[in-house]
Amino acid sequence: MWKYAWENYGGRISGVAAGLLFGIIYLFAGFWDMLFCALIVGIGFWAGKQKDEGKGPILPWERLTEWLTDRWPRSR
């Protein structure tokens, strides 16, 4: 059961876990910022869901690095 859950929902599980971790860290800085904690958990869930559904990365790193190297080529 755990293997099935991890294989099918691994991104969501790790996203929520990361969101909870960062949310708990933020909560120590201020109790009344619970809405921000929920936002962090929600963003973690959304990012994990994107990974599970195979929609690719949130930021197109290959395209971004290609654009940067074209714009500012290394001078050797």
C-alpha cells in the first residue's frame, strides 16, 4: 500500500511534507501567520501535483539557461 501511494502520489506527498516543514519553521516566527502556513502547504501540494501529472517543471530551466547563454556568452 505504501509503495503504491509513493509511486502514484510521491510528488504530492513530498510537496506537502516540504510545505509542512517550511510552514512549521515559519510558525515559530509568528503564530498569527497561520494563513501563510496554509499557503505554503498549498503551494507544496500544487507543485507535487504538477510533478505527479507529468506537466514538467514549474520553471523551464533548459529554455531559461539557453536564453541566458545566448544573451551573455562566456568570454574565454
